[in-house]
Amino acid sequence: MDIPRKWFDAAVWTFSIAFLFLLLGNEVFAEQKLFQSTHPRWKAECSSCHIAYPPELLPASAWRRIMSDLKNHFGADASLDAANAADIGAFLEDHAASGKFARSSALRITDSAWFRHEHHEASLSPRSASRAASPLSDCTACHAAAEQGDFRKRSLRAGSAR
């Protein structure tokens, strides 16, 4: 066998093995991408009207602004007693977005740059039955396991926009 063929074969095998490890690594670490919390007040209060959005979806500054005006919570009165508001607010800030996700000044998750990027402008139009019937803030319309903090593509409902 000539030298160039050996180099080509070695490169193909190296690339294949590296790609396999990349795929396996993605599966192994995929569960770490899920948001899991047992914070009882956050779960109970926030999920009484909508899913309890994972705190890492907005920066601490956004959660502070949201929690400071619960009487006018996106058109609804979500007022809490001071102790619950302080406890939930601290939890949200402690687990808020960091890094590139913390740069958003949006108060609505659906207005954040990363949400628009992840969902692509084209897929935000009502292209499926689930999207046509639900607002963008209804994560469960497309993400079957959204209430468990699973927003991965593989957990999308059949026929969802993305």
C-alpha cells in the first residue's frame, strides 16, 4: 500500500472516531442541559398560570424587574405576599442566565435574542397546528417535556414548527 493511501485511511478513521465521540458526548451530557428544580414555591406559584419557566431563560436583571411588578404581570395580577415574592425572586436571580444569555434586556422570554435565534424567525410563523393555536409563550405546544425543563429538539411534538 502506498504512503498517500495510508495517510488518507488514517485521516478517515481519525475523523470517524472523533465524530463518534462527539455524538456520544452529546448524548451523555444532554441530560445536564435540562433545568431541574424542586423549589416548591417557584414551581407552585409560577406554574399556576403557565409553565414555571426555568430561571436560566432570563438574566437576573429581568427577573428583578418582573418580580418588582407582579401586580401588572403581563396583563394579569400575579401578586404574592412579601415572603413568597422575596423567596422566589432570590431563587430566580440565583439561577438566572449567565454568559451570552445574560445580555438580553427583554422581559419576555420570547423577545430575547437567543429565543429568536433558537426558533428562527421563519419557524415562528404559524406553520403547524400547534403553533397556529398557541401563543409563543406556550412552550408545551411544541415541547412535549417543557414542564420538566426539557426544551431539546428531540422532545418536540410531531408536527411542531421546528
